[in-house]
Amino acid sequence: MEALLRWGIQGNQAVQAWGSPLLDSFFRAVTMLGDEKFYLLLVPFLYWVIDKRLALRAGLLYLLSAYVNAVLKGIFAVPRPSADLVRVLDHATGYSFPSGHAQSTTTAWGYLAASRRKRWLWVTAAAVIGLVCLSRVYLGVHYPQDVIVGTLVGALLVLLWISLEKRFAGRIHLSLPAQLALAVAVPLVLLLLHAETDTCSAMGTLLGLSLGVILERRYVCFGNGGTTATRLLRFAVGIAVVLALYAGLKLVLPADLGFRVLRYGLIGLWASFGAPWVFVRTGLAPREQPTR
């Protein structure tokens, strides 16, 4: 373990050896592509504007990946690089191994690229994943082995998710009460197994998102069609409420984990059900044939 740690420190120092103020700013910007806040914008954009089914699958995988990452960090409990040994240029909390940024970026972008199978998207995914991983090492918040393993775990989850999709997609049919019960039970059981800040964020969102999608499919069924201007307008309307819930509820709700689940749950519910309902009622989105 000590040998691996020494190798990691040497890796950080080697990357940081060619540092500069310009690169400091560049990698501080790049690393935001792996932040929770970025995916709080990306997934709703895909869901409301581009392809709601693709966005739903990518969002569910991202949330489950976040839970897995938090569990793995708790198991290994590896401290982050020390400012005594490397330059620490960004603020990060919690344990270091595996890298959550590397894992979430690989999961989200890897899945999108694998689903669409477009060369430009594969190139974009590879560039984003590579730059985010490099940024975490450059900024001194992760060792090289953290981002390597995070990337591998993310890739493994993508492969597993796609395999399960091929096997079970469209083959499982549950009644509405059973769907609702499952949507509530899965996040709560996972929280009972491992409850902390990051898992409460992920499972709260999963709870709200799952309930919202079930209700949306039955009672709203919005479509992604419309002019470019209409699509951008509905994104602007929807994301304004997402940001209000994200920032506003943080100010008014206590910092307890239970209220964190509530806060993120409301964000997920709005994104998947509330916003589509508003879009259809106001003519910002067409309505598809409801599924029963």
C-alpha cells in the first residue's frame, strides 16, 4: 500500500511539474464537467429537449453509480492527497478512492456514447473523461490510481447496465401500485444500507425521479418535439425551478440527511413530472399517446 501511495504522489508531482496559472484556471473549469451541478443541468436538458428515454436511462445509471462510488469510498477510506506533498488547488471533501468525478463522467458519457453510437460522441466522451481525470490529478485532489479505478468502475457499470437493458427492457410489466412501491422501496433500502451525504443526494433524486417518471408516463406523456426556440424555452423554464429548489431549499431546510433526501427528491420529481406537466399545459411540449 505504501508503494502504491508513493507511486501516486510521484504521479501527482509529475503532472503538476508543468503547471501554470493558465493551466490552473483551465483545469478548474474542466473539472466542473464531473461535478454534480453539471449533471443537474445536463440530464434535465436531455430529458426535456433531446430524448427523454435516453436521459432517463442515463440519469438512473448516473445516480446508481454515485451510490456505488460512495459505498466504495467508505469501504477503502483512503485520505485525499496532502497539501504537504502536492499542490492542492481545489476544494474536495470525503475520501479519495475511487474518484467520483472519474467514475460519474465515465458512466454518463460512456453510456451516452454507447447508446447513440456516433463517432463524434465517442470522441467527445473520450475527451471529456480524459480531461476530467487529468484535472483531478492536476488539481491535487486525487491520486492517479483514484481516477484509473474510478474510470474502470464507471466503464464496468456501463457494460453491466447495457447488458441488463438488452435482457430486460420491455419484458417486465408491473401494475401502477407495484411500480410506485418499487420506486419508493429501492432508494430507501439502499439508504438503510448506507446513508451519508452523497448517498442521500443520489437516492433522494432517484426516489423523486422514479415516482415522477411513473406518473408522467401515465398522466402526462410529454414529447420532445417542437422548434428549437420552444425546446430552449422549456429548458429555461424548467431549469429555473430546478435551480430555485436546489439553492432555495438548501437555505431554508435543516442540514439533516432526511431533509437532504427531501430536497433532492423534490428536484427529481419536478424534473420528471412537474416540469413536463407544465410544458404540456402551456403548449411548450406536445403530448404523446399515454401508456397504461
